[in-house]
Amino acid sequence: MNERLKEIALECTPPYSTFDHKKFADMIVQECIDTMNKASFNGVRTTFDSDLADHVKEVISKDLKALFNGV
């Protein structure tokens, strides 16, 4: 298993309690969004391309949050 997934799973298992599935799912989605936002777009050539790439990241982030948070 991926080390980061293990870390997230441990954060979702409080002592003397059961595994928090919702927190785990939320943390996985947030990890994906954070990773996407850190990504560099080496193929971006112009400011228009850069703005478009930023817009795409925003839309995907919003849609992922809505999908998993029921917003």
C-alpha cells in the first residue's frame, strides 16, 4: 500500500474508536486536489493557456468537492 494512504488511514483511526470512512474519503479527495494544484503544465505556452489550465484545475476541484461532499 502507498505510504501516504497508510498515513491517511492512520489519521482516520482514532484510539478507542472505529475507522472514520467519511474522513478517509474526504482526505483522499483533498489529497488528489492538492496534487493536481501542485502540478506544473510544461506544455503551457501563452497566458491564455495558463489561464485556461488554472480554470480547468478550479473546475475539477469544485466538481470533486461537490461529488464527494454532496454540495
